Amino acid sequence: MVQENLLEKRIRGWMYEAAQDVVGLWELCRAAREDWGAKTPQEVRERVLSLVRALLRNGVQAVEVLDQRPWPTQDPDEVVERISREWDTLGREPNVPDIVWFKRS
């Protein structure tokens, strides 16, 4: 129950932030470690991808980092698959300018 309340609180906060500015993938990585105790790179990644799904289900869009254009598809499975592929290519945990940002229109 406590974890669920934390998830709801974080999603609400990110939705607000995404309406004002953007939410970066790196922020989700930090939350995975600090809020959910993810220790390994795999734990961080799994938690982040589940957070991405939750954001998309709540009306937040995946957008390009440079120009904030929405990705061609917002289907959660396809967005998660693309992030996962690009994360593999990156070869490290995403930082501020990496892979995707999230925005609410």
C-alpha cells in the first residue's frame, strides 16, 4: 500500500511537471534508485520502464529530446521497446539529453 501511494504521488508530480516543462528519463532513473531502492542497472531499468508505462497511461507523451515533437507512436509497448533498444545502444544509464523526454500537452 505504501509503495502504491508513492507511485501515485510520483506520477501526479511528473504529470504536473510534464505540463509545465519536460520530464527526463534520467529523472525516472533517479527515482528508481532513491524511491524504490533499485540497486543494479537491471533493477533501475525494469522500474524505469514500468514508470514509463504508468506515465503514458496517464496521458503523458514520449517526445524527442531536441525539438519535443511527439514520437510517432504513443503505444506503451512500442515506446518501452524503443527506449529499451536505445538504452542498449547507449550502453549506460540515460542522462539529461538521452533517449526521450516526456511532455503533457
